[in-house]
Amino acid sequence: MCGIVGYVGPDQAVPVIVEGLTQLEYRGYDSAGLGVLTARGPKIVRAVGRVRDLEATLPKRLSSTIGIGHTRWATHGPATQANAHPHQSYDGRILLVHNGIIDNAAQLRARLVAEGIEFASDTDTEALAHLIARSQASTLEEQVLDALSQVSGTFAIAVVDSTRADRIVVARQGSPLVLGVGDHEMFVASDPAAIVRHTSSVVHLDDGECAVVTADSFRTFTAESSDTGKQPQTVDAEAIAAEIGEHASFMHKEMFEQPESLRRMLSGRLDHRFATVRLDGLGLDPRDLRSFKRVKAIGCGSAYYIGQLGASLIEDLARIPADAEPASEFRYRNPIIEPDTLYVAVSQSGETADTLFAVQEIQRKGGHVVGLVNVVGSSIARACGGGIYLHAGPEVSVASTKVLTHMGVGFAMLAVLLGRVRDLSHSDGARILAGLERIPDQVREILDREAEIGAVADVVADAKSVFFIGRVRGYPVAREGAQKLKEISYLHAEAYPSSELKHGPLALIAAEMPTVAIVPDDELVDRNIGALHEVSARQGPLVVVTHEGVEIDVDVARIDVPKSERELDPLLMTVPLQLLAHQVATRLGRDIDRPRNLAKSVTVE
């Protein structure tokens, strides 16, 4: 959510900043801007809309070797040019960009207004620029620290000062920020994707850490001015960079990458000799694994729904009580943290603020938490210490597809590992491993049916509202299917357990209300077919995701998926719902990779 890019060095700053902001477009934003220090003083250019709109408004000659840029996702105040970043202090000296939310912005604003300062925007960020300018400290670094001492909330900031035009000062609290170390040049970014075309040498800042960068050096330090001595690490530039190729959208490309990325994820992790898996990154031996009496997954949005699916897998295979909870609610209910519970933090980016805060709450209360994340070196990965990297490769589209499938496979492997130190037999472990090995080819088989699913999409595309239903293992699949459809098509969609239809939702079933039903060939197939009859009897159109051979005696639009092991079937059934959502959104002419009001990485509460 939002993006920050900064540059100081011998080259022109504007092209570097614009290129970096373009690489961060996938994070979601509604306006963009940049600020540079020129020979004639600070210069700010801002625009509502895309980075290309900003680029179109740039002066032909805007020469500077230091500057900062930003893509904004509106929180305080609407998407307007005045509210776009960078923001400037009352004296014109300070330029500042900010990701996050300043909780006490209203109080700071009132105090500054009382002191005679006029605000040019509705944002919380502008107050911080004025605080820095009013500080009596002697250096820019000290002025920033002085201002931040008066602030509560989350932030990643980058600051330049026209009277000290050789440096950028940055600080982080609850929102990601990295430094890029080049050859006599330095970069600042909220995501390494913005700068990997220039350098693969990156410094990850931790919460409470600040830095000052010049063209030839950097220094990291705490809020108390103590040096932290951070050293650069090398990141895999190829793993971060992503190109769309011949696909119509990144979402389409990422769905079709799943067979190969899943093979990569499984490679070297399946132990056929002992019918278990190798997850050395967890840092847990068999004795540790046996000590856990419960598992709780925490995540937001789709990651939460996959956590529900994962909890079902763990209960089925390991016979341990397991559940999932939205991370966004977790810490606010004063959770009881149990020492014999294994907590699993689920996040594509590893930067989801609500999930990171939940991790910190668990650790503060002595709980054991591991990460299930895709981005190496991300905040959640570093906070947890141990976990399962998903190895899905870069995912650019806001609507997550391949990473979610990887999350499901990650939970399946964790379930096998926990089960094999308990009561999961060798033969059942071997059965699940064989099922996991088949998944990449079965996903490919589903993707090859895209045209068939496209025909089914016509049933949904003309609707204004859609039901998704599933029972037990199928319910998380239904929830994720509804999420994907609403995210990228803007159609209203909601999911219910099939068994709950008669307890209220049937009142809404009508000829103009399609229902997408998850009907696996399992012990509940007859019950699920009974739910189809309930919908059909009320003239509700039906789309059914099921297995070949399941006999359905009502009129439905059918999507058949390959049969896997009973426990793994839900993983495969999420894939056609990804394709269905994409096909519906395409028919409706939506911006599939950048749906309105959403961001790829939600780094604010």
C-alpha cells in the first residue's frame, strides 16, 4: 500500500524515481508525486491517477541529482492533487513522503494551526513536515527524530531538506523501507522491486530504525541516535522483477505460472522414505512438533480464508485442533496466547501490517509463531525467525492467485509434518505425498479448460450479486471464490456454508441470483447435492465446481476438476474460481491487476 522511492547520486533523479514508482504500481494507489532539490530550490510535481499521469505533467527540464517520490492510497482526505505526496513544510525547506497512518494527526494539526501554520492538504502527513521544519535541532537527522518523538502511529518516511541537499533521511515504524546501495549512489524504497534494476545490494530497516543516506555512504541508527551498523544483503533481482509477457494481465500470467512454481515449491521437500516432509526453515524438531496441542492460522483477506482451509487440513491429517482468525481483529480482542499453540502468520508480501502486529502481540505474550510468506527478508519473515517460504516467485496482481495455491500446499505440508510425529500412518503420509506430487499437473489440466470456464462465466457476468456455497472443506473455497470475484469484477458476492442456506440466505435466492457451489466427490456429496436442489427449486441459476463422475440431477453450469486425495481436493478447487473471476472481470472491462480502492500490500491498519 503506497510506494516510496528516493535517489541520491550522480545521475538525474527524476527518471530513476519515475521508473521506481512504475515498478510499485501493483501495490495500489490513487495519486502520485515527486519532489526534487534543484539549483533554484525545491520542486514538487503531483497528479491524481496513474504514474503515467504524473509523467505527463513533468517539466521537460527538471534537473536534480536528489529527490523522493510517492504513490498514495488515500486515507486522510480524498485523492486530490493537494493531498498527493510529497508534502512541503510551511517554510518550503522540507519535502516529505510517508506510508502509514499518524494516529495523533488531529491533535498535532490543531496545535500547529494554533501556532499560526496554515495547512495545504487534508493529510496526516503534512503535520510531520511542519514538525520537522519547526525543530530546533542542529542536523536534519536530529530534526526528524525530534519530530517523530511527538508522533504516534505507523510510518515509513523519506525526507529531504533544501539546505542540506546531499542527503535523504528515512525512518521506519510498522511500514516497510529498504535502502539500496549502488556505486556512488544510494536508493530508498518501500519495496526492493522499485530498485532491483539498479542494485541488488539492499539494507532492510527494522521497526524503530532510521538512516541517513548520501551518494557515497549510509548510516543506520535508532531513535536514540545509537548506530545499528546494518550491512547490505544481496537480493535475487530475477526473483523480484516481473514482466507480463504475452498475457493480458499479470493475474492471468500468474495463474498460468502455477504448475511450474508449485513444482519448484515441492522440490526437495517431500521425504518419501519416511512419508513426511522436510521443512527445516521452521526450526522445529520432532519433540517441538509434538509439544503443540493446537494450531491457529492468522491472516487477512484471502490469506485468512486459506488459513481456514489449512486448519481443516491440519485437523484431518494431524488430528490437532486448529482454526483460523483474521489478523486484523486478533490483537484488539486481547487474545489468550497459549504456550502449547503453534501460531502461523500467513501473508503474501510478508509486510501486511495487521498480521505483523498480531505476530508482535503473540511474541509479546510468549507464544510461538512461524511465518508462511512469499517474500524472503520481509518484515514478518524476519520477525518470526522460522517459517515456510512459498517460493512462488513475484506476484504483481493485487488479486492473489498463485501465492494462495502455494499457501494451501504449505499448509498441507505442515499438516503432514505434524501428523507424522503423531498418528498419521506411513501409508496415509505416502498417499498425501503422492497427491501433492500430482497437483502441478492437475493444476495445468484445470488451466487448460479456461475456454470452458469462460463459457460458464456468462452465467455470472450478467448478475448483480452472487452466492458461493460450500460445506466443511468446501466452505473456505467458497469464501475465497467470493473474495476473488468481488475484488476484480466489483460484483457483490458472499459465501455461506451450504448447511446455512435454510437458516436465512434462501430468502435471497431468485432467478437473477446465481449460486456457485463447491461439490467435491467426498463423504458429503449427497448433502451438497441436496443444497443444489434447494437453490434450483427457487429458480436460482447454478454453477457447480465438482469432480468428474458426480451425478447431479438438476440443471447446472458445470466445472469439473481432477480428483485428488480427499484432503487435497479443496486446493485444486480454488483454481477454477480464479479463472472464473478473471473471465467475469474481463467481460465487464475491469482493470484486473489494479482493482479500485485496493492495494497489493496493506501496510496500514
